[in-house]
Amino acid sequence: MQVFTSLNKEYLALRKQTGDTCRLFNKSPSKGNLKRIRELFLECGEGVIIEAGFHCDYGNQITIGDRTFININCTVLDAPIDEGAITIGSDCLIGPNVQLLAVSHAVEPKQRLQKENFAAPITIGNNVWIGAGAIVLAGITIGDNSVIGAGSVVTKDVTANTVVAGNPAQKIRNI
């Protein structure tokens, strides 16, 4: 995990600008406002659908493949640095109220007082289905064709062609 300080003026300004864009989209999810959301991202494929309620912190390290569907109230805590990148493959289904959290804080109280953030990338393969209310933590890779059960908390990498569920998410079976 890489350390960064989210309270510097540059990051505060970028988060405010990104928040304004997300709020505008969520208030009026028109094609024009969706275009503004997509322009935040490092890369966004063709046929991507994002429903209202979408929030990200910065957007500039988010990559989304073609034909991915992001349902309502998706929260993406990304970081403006490479280590905070979030990559979502093509043909993914992201359920309602999913949280992708590439950013975290120190466990030690003295470190937390310094207000530093820790970031590690999240990588989601192609044709992945993440069920409603699932949470994916920093540093996680989810392999192609996998399914994350609704309400799961993903704390470890998920191999391709696997169904996982629970808190913490455990392998249920191979596909």
C-alpha cells in the first residue's frame, strides 16, 4: 500500500470538482452528465451504463471496459495516484450499493492522527458479477468470470471462475 495525504490543496480541489460532477449526474442522470462522469475516468469503454447514485473521489485512475453496467448507488473510493487505481473489465455487472474501496487508513492511532491515507489498486476482470451491497477492499484482484455474492466483504483475491460469498468472502464453488 502506498501512502498519500488527501488533505493537500491539489487533492482537495480535485475531490471537490469530482464531487460536483457526481452530484450533477446524480441529480440529473442525462447523457450529457454521464459524458462528464466518463470524462473523469482514465479510460471508459463503449456501451458502459452507470446508474444514478454514483460517487467517486477523483476518477482519474478509474478504468472501465466495454459494456459494463454499474447499478444505483455505487461508491468508488479511488486515489489520485497509481496505487489507488481501480480497473473494471468488460461485460461486468456491478450491483446496487456496491463499494469499491481502494483507500484506507492506518490502524495505529498515532498514525491515524497524521491523516494519511493508504491506497492499493483494485482489479476486476472481465465478465464479473458483483452482487448488491458487496464491498471490495484495497489491493484485491477478482479474476475473470467470477461472482461475488450479495453483501460479501472481499478481503482476499478471488481466482477466475469462482463464486465467493460471505463476510469475509469465502469460496463457495468453481464455475
